[in-house]
Amino acid sequence: MTELTRHPEKLRRARDEDVPPKTTIYVNGWARGRDPNSWERPEVFEPERVMRSSVDTDGHDFEFMPFGEGRRICPAKNVAMAPTELALASLLHSFDWDLPEGMKKEDISMDEAPGITVHRRSPLVLVATEYGGVEVKDKPQC
Ligand code: HEM
């Protein structure tokens, strides 16, 4: 993708329209991840769907390319994946997670804020209880 951004002339004849040189091109990863031709019920938050699927993050499957593809693929893919998995696994292993008092599952908004990277519109507030029953005083925001 970086390759296309740097050398948009490669797309010149895309869809029979000229793309002028030096045009900045953004690949809409959000739309790709919600393409109903690739994913069943794409609007449903269902991370397990990638476990059932044969797609991987190596840049061969155009429906799921969090690290890009081709010769500009993220060179730190493995460096990024290991601590991400470790951090998430440690949080799940060490704490019970609950909603703040009075809040229901249906109250959680998964709305996203616009931007080059996707992030939540409103913070996710959870109560972490360490295994053994000790409630963590500073409620983390994920
Ligand atoms: C979960 C974390 C990360 C994600 C999702 C991610 C994703 C990406 C994506 C989508 C690209 C563009 C690939 C393309 O143009 O096709 C990229 C490029 C790049 N990433 Fe990452 N990245 C992550 C972490 C990191 C880390 C931790 C480093 C450095 C330690 C890093 C270094 C780079 C570099 C240097 C490039 C540019 C490669 C080039 O243009 O040749 N990334 N990354």
C-alpha cells in the first residue's frame, strides 16, 4: 500500500480513469474489513471469525491485511504481534473483567471515530478484579 501511495502512477489506468501522478491514495481498510463479499455479517464484532477462516496476516489475503502486503509489508509484523498477544493474554489471565455498576452489555458502544487509524468514539471503561478477589482501584480504560 505504501508502494501505491508513493508511486500512484502504477494505478494510472485503474478503472479506465487516469490517476494523476503524485496523487495521494489511501486504501480503505475499514471498508475492506466490512465487505459482505468477503465476510459473513461483517458488522458484527466477532474476532473468532479469523480463527475459522484460512486468511492470515501475511499479505496474501486481500480481505484481511492489517500489516499491508508486498515488498512494503510492515517489517515489524512479528515484533508487533508478540507483545500484543502477550499483553492481552496477561490481562485475561490475571483479571476478571466486569462492567461498571449499573451498566449493561447493550450499553457498550462500538462506534468508531473517523481517522487514518480506527479508534473508539467513546472509551471502554471496565472494572478489573485480580484473581483472588482484589478489585483494582484505578479502573483501566481500554
Ligand atoms: C500492531 C502493530 C502494527 C501494525 C498493525 C502495523 C501496520 C503497518 C502497515 C499497514 C504498514 C504499511 C504496509 C504497506 O504499505 O503495505 C506498515 C509499515 C511499516 N511498519 Fe508497521 N505496523 C505495526 C507495528 C510496527 C512496529 C512496532 C514497527 C517498528 C518497530 C513498525 C514499522 C513499520 C515500518 C518501518 C513500515 C514501513 C515499511 C516500508 O514502507 O517499507 N510497524 N505497518
